[in-house]
Amino acid sequence: MSSPSPSQRQTIAVIGAGIVGICCAAYLIREGHHVILYDRRGPGEMTSFGNLGGIQSLAATPLSLPGMLKDVPGWILDQDGPLVIRPGHLPKAARWLWKFWRESRLERVWHNARALNALNSHSVASHLELAEWAQASDLIQVPGQLYVWTSRRNYESAKLAREIWNASGHENIEINAGEIGELEPALGTRFEVGLNIPGNGYCRNPYRLCVALAEKAIAEGVEFRREEINGITVHEGQIQSVQTDRGVQPVDGVVMAAGMWSKPLLASIGYHVPLESHRGYHVTIPSAKTSLTRMVMVIDRKVAITPMETGLRIGGTIELAGMDALPDYRRARSFLKIGAELLPGLDTSEATEWMGHRPQLPDTLPVIGKADRIPNLFMAFGHGQMGLLGSAPTGRLIADLVGGRQPFVDLAPFRIERFS
């Protein structure tokens, strides 16, 4: 990457020190800009801390699929299901759910799938590049990934998802129970069918990756300020400064990468986005002794299992309950039962529980791009369950936009103006 001339060097405030904001700051500092990274917490301490670790080139399936409307009553009544809506939050979530349902039309599903594939196809390569830069290559593993189903009937019912995967251009190989057991003996033969995805990988410790990238970026010149953003000053269609709990900072541009906390900040300058918290839970089990060598997605149980350096992490599912409701850690503890069922003999005597707010938009697409009305406002939020895997390519795209270059992905599907 070439550094800008002194006249082109810009002061850019990156709001949010989760994995997306850190990757944006990393790519911007590599290009020689003056970068100030803001967060009220330390790098990677919020939602990015509990990521399940997937870094996948094949990750193109939107959440909203045909036939979902019939499932809504179950989401409300079954509070132990894979997707639940707390009854008290339903009135607030109703408009978002309506938009979500509209994205289940087949033409919208394929539109969103193509956009996700265009972005996420760059995930593995971009993460390997950044990890090498930060001397953290040991954290990124690419041994392939397994998608598994407990029954062939459930596998066959995922016909549309499989069509999307096949259309993505990424290799995915159907395998039987015996072949699953050969790849991962810990799984035995309890899964009837699976897909082996050789190009996918995972991160062994998402929090340590955040810290490693942030430390390298800071060593290269990024200023990290543990401050809370209270406002953004816009004058004649340009951002002039950001206000924090410690003062005012003049800037040439702002990257909005604050996850769920992007919503109120954007509303204060006239952008209203249908961002909903998809609360995700996990358990990490240091005591688990397992021979798993790759991330396993149990598709018909809506659960992922990842061998982290801190222990076996099991998580997934979605809870709609807003930002303020207390966590329901029964959802996390249910993963211990699932883990013991899928991996007989699993020692779950030690386990930590976690919940985080994944910022989700109705079409599953993040917002990435330069705002039309405020051209020095750059968007990088709303990645939902794909925050880690989409973070590095998003950082590259933001660096392209700030540098005035043509982005390497068509950003039309990701623009914030799609919600206006």
C-alpha cells in the first residue's frame, strides 16, 4: 500500500474498537493517515470478545429465507428455541420483523446472497494478510470447516441454502457419516451427512486477535482514546469534529464502526437505520478434552463448535430482547447439554458463559460505504453474525474509499441509502 502525500493525509476518527473498527484503523494507518480509534472500552472487549471464530470464504446465506413467517409464533412461545423473541420486546421489534420477512422473498434472498458472497469471499485472504502484519498468524487456522446435519431429511430441507453455496464458486464436498468421522473422529458417526468446506477456517482466539491487531496499529501510529463519543458536528454537508466526554477533536472524516451503538449516533445526524440486537450466547469450556481440529457447524441445531486456545467454544442461536434486558444465561447453559449430546464424554465441569449484542439489519447485509449526504462519513457496521469474518475485507474497503480509489467490491447493495 502506498502512503498518501502530506496534502492527502487525513485525520480519520474510527468510532468503535471492535474487530471491524480495529481492521479499519489498521488498513488506514498502513496507508499513512492520522487515525484516532475511539471506544469507551478496550479493544475487542465488547461483542467481538465472544465471537465463535468463523473466518469463511463460503458464507453467503442470508438469515431471512422463504417460509419464515410461519415460524414467528414459535419464536415467541418457545423461549428455548434457536431463535426467540421475548414477548415484552415484540412491539419494539415488530417493524424490524416486518422488514426481515420482506427480505425472505426469493429474489431478495439471491440478491443478498450474491452481495454477501462478494464481500466474504475475501475474508480468509484479508485476515491472513492482517494477522501476518501483526505477527499473529498463529491465530488464523485454515484446516477447512464442516457443516453437519443430524439427519439426511434435514439436509435435504436445506435445499435453498445448498443452492446458494453451490452458486458461490467455493468448493463444498458432500460427505457421509463415515467420512465425517474420518475427518473428525470426535464426532463419530452420529451425523448422517455433511459438507466439507476446504477453504474455510477459524480464529483460535478472537479477543487476542483484536488485541494483537490493535497493538500493532497503535505501534504504527494509531491513537487509541478510551473515550465515549457524545456527538458529531456536521456543517454544510461535511463532518467537522467529534465530541467526546473529554473534549472536541477536529477531523477530516469519520468511520462509523460502533456496532449497535452506531444507531443512536447516526440518528443524531439524520440517518435512521433498522438495526436490531441479535443477542448471541456462548459457553467456553476450558476443561473440554477434544480432538476437534476445525470449526463445526451443526446446521439443523443452529449451533457452532470451535476449538479455541481457551477451550471448546459452543454457541449460536438468536435472541431478540433489546439492548437493556438482562441476559438469560439458560440459553448459554443449554449449549452444555448439546455439547454433551454431540460429543459424548465431554467434560463440562468448567465453563464460562457470555452474551453479546450482534448488530443485525433485516437483509443480513452490513452497511459499508460513503454517505451521499455527508461524503466524509464512512459506514462500517451491521455485520451481525458475520462480524469477524467480514471485518478484514471491510477494513480494506474503507481504506479504498478514504483513499479515493474504486473499491474492490461493488458497494451498491451495502449503502446506507437503501434504508432511506
